[in-house]
Amino acid sequence: MFVGTAGTLLARIVMHRNSSVVGYTFLGLLYTGLIGLLLVSDIRSSLLGRSFSARWLRYMGRISYGIYLLHYPLFIFWARFINSGKLFPSNPVARNLLAFGGQILIATVAGSISWYFFEEPILRLKERFPSGSAMHSRTEAEESKPWNRAVVTDSRA
């Protein structure tokens, strides 16, 4: 994790704009180390485990697929709005901060809408449609029911 952090910072400082490949490699190492630490951390006793099991982070994880699907077109439309020149024409720092904050807000709202009105209702349909293995194979409980047992008769009698 520390190698990833140091490598990412060093790549950004030394290589500036041409640091994509090297920077992303070290960023991958950083996140791999972080995931490793999270896997061995106790959710209840460690600070890292408690902070990464916070309610708002779990919610962001729930809506993350909607954010992933919708962020790019929303970011393009938002950038066109921000760069139209009407908002903070003389202050690019304020315009960039507004752009960043707006992108995060729009993506989060869109992911929430996607979750509540699209993803969650579809996920609730799983209760009505069993998976292939459950649909085609009988369980022991089903086999023990009297109406599921095969009736064997002796034809010699």
C-alpha cells in the first residue's frame, strides 16, 4: 500500500501529464494493499474496518453500478453547461470546483434514482423466478411430500 502511494505521488510529480500508465500501476498497487488490509481488519474493532463499513459507504456501494453506467453522459452534459462561459467566466478555479462538485452530486442522484426505480424492482423479481438449479432439481423436502413420491405397485397381485 505504501509503495503504491509513494509511486503514484512520484509519478505525478516527476512525469506530470505523461504519468498515466505508471501512475495507474502504482494506484492499482495502492488499492490492492488497501483491499488486503480491509480483508484482515475486523469491522467492529479496527478503525479501518469501522470507517469502511460506514452506512454512507455501503449506500454508495449499492448505487455504484448506476453511477458507473450513467456518469459519462451526465459528465459530458454538465461540462458543456459549466463551460458555456456564463458561470464564473473570470475565475477558472471556482468553475472547476463547481464542475467537480456538480459531477459528484449529479452522478450520485442519478445512481440513487437508478437504484430505487430500476435496479431494486428488478432484483425483487428474483423471488418470483428461481434459478435454473432450484427450478430443475428437487430438494429433499420436496421428495418427502406425499404427492411427489412415485407410487410403486406390484402387478403380480
